Amino acid sequence: MQQLAFYQSLWAMEQRRPGVAERPLEETIAMIADAGYRGVGLDLAMTDVPLAEAARPLLERHGLACLFNGFPRSDDELRIMLAMAKDFGSPFLNVIGQIMPRTLGEMIDVAKRWIDIADVAGLPLVFETHRHGLLNDLFPTLSMLDAVDDLALCADLSHFVVDREFPAEPDADSQRMITEVLDRSVAFQGRISSNEQIQLPIGFPQHQAWVERFFAWWDQGLRAWRARAPADATVTFLCELGPPPYAITGRMAWNSPTVGAKRWRSENAWPRSGAPWKKQTGSIRWSCRTPRWRRPTPPASCRGSRRGRGGGAWPWRSGPWRYPARRAPRSRCGPPEPGRPGRSASRRPRAHPQSGG
């Protein structure tokens, strides 16, 4: 019986929030296991080998399978990654080749050579549709599919949607090109993009057209795989909604603009009607000396007339907006003269010596 196995990317579990420590590896893997995933997807550049070794006993403890995304920069690195993926029990090695020739002939030579290396290692090799990789662009990828019969793909369509700026309702020619990719895909990755952004928050209403478009493509690709795969085959779907900078961030550099906006309002105590405005980090208040272009825009609850009447106080007190009372300047020449604030007694006008005054 054919099966669909869901994996969760370990990279996508990173928080990458300024000032917030990352979760321990054991806690992260336990969360993935509790969510019911079949396994964990690990990125495998040569610098990631220690992390993969540290994750191995945790995966075995929770009964999770492993899936490798390799970034080889040479034939030797590819051999190392193939041996490691086979030792970990990965069903295949998915590669984002860091060898990126400029000509189509050289690209085909690299793909054929790496497929031969994988055959010797005894592990299937899958090429991911990924920017900044061997399959950076859609057009050369289609030409490679025509030239290399055993070139298998891992479909991360988000990269090609951004690369070609496909609309949410693609024309017939664009749909035909995506169909050629899906017909050669044996694995899938779950990220939703638009034609201008590599990753979208899937819960926002303005993004639902793209969510439906990717769901339709994944359904098409999985049905095409079922039609040509053996009866006992398994297809993998790696959930890979990544952290920043893939994720869109708010001003707090977090991966959720909604959460970031709520936290910003709570930390800075945006005023309500009749309440003073005060930053949590100190008793900083905007004054008349603050340039208007540097003053924050008052919330709707505090807007009334041009100076804030009728809509509550902002940012000082209830009632009409007023400039603060002007203080008398300090004098460096002595105590103030009684009855005349701001002038020193030592600076009073003196009578002329010959006037007798």
C-alpha cells in the first residue's frame, strides 16, 4: 500500500528571535514527535555534521526517521553525505548542489556524475528545485529533465514561483512547465510563496489564493506520483515553513507580524483615552521640543481635533492639548532677583557713578 510520510524540518523549528535563546535540541525533537510526524528533516552541510550526530540518539529514542537535505560543494562532499545519510537510514539524499555552472552542458554533466556516484553508494539521489543551487532556474531545469532520464526531483515550488514571478492563476504555458516538474518529482516540500515573496504566513486572508494554488499543485503532484510509483512505495512531504529571514517579520524582527505588533503595543503601553503615554523602558515623554516628524502617530482612540481634543489625551493628560509651561532660564551670576524670575540680582542695572543715583 502506498504511503504519504510527513517530516518536519529541524531548521524550520528555529525561533531566531532577538534576545531569545533557542530551544534545546531534545525539546525540539520531542515536540516534533508529539505532533505525530514520521521523522525529522536535517540540513547537511559539512558544518552541520556535529548537529546531526547529536540528534541521532534523540531520533532513535522517539522513534523518528531521518531525512537529509545536503549542500555538497564537491564530489567528495557528496560521497560523505551519501554515506552519512545511508548510515542514518534516510530513504534518499536530497541535494541542493553548490556547484553551479553557467552553461547547460556543464549542469547536465554534474547531474549525471552525481547520479553515478549515488548509484555506487547505494542510495537514491534527489535534486531539489532550489534557488542558489544547481537547479536555480526553471528553464534550465526543464532542459535537464529532457537530457537526463533518471533525474528525480524534490519539488519545492516556492523557489520557481518567485523565480518566474508566476501569478496566482497561472496561464496555460506556466502551468505546463509546473506540470513537467511535478511529473518528475518523487518528494515534496511544504512552503507557500507568492510571486514576490519566498514565504507567506498561511493564515492571513490576503494569502489564501496562494494557499489554494499550492494545495492544488501538491494534489496534482501526489496524484501523478501515485500513478507511476509501485504499490508499496512511500512519498515524503517535508514541512518547511522557515524562520526569519524566510518568514516575514515585523519591526521586532519576529516571524509573525501579528504577534510582533501585539508585543510592541504591550511593551510600549500605547495609550487609551485619558491614560498617560509612557514607555516601559523609562519615563520618556514626547515634548514640544521633539520634532513632529519624530513623534509617534497617536492611536485612533486618542485622535480628536488637530490637538487631540475630544479624543482623549495624547500624550500628556486628559483635556485639551497644551504646551508645557515654560520655565525661567537659570542664571549663572547669582540668585534670582525677588519678583523678577530669571534675572539675577548681580545683573541689575547700576546707576552712573557721577549721577549720584
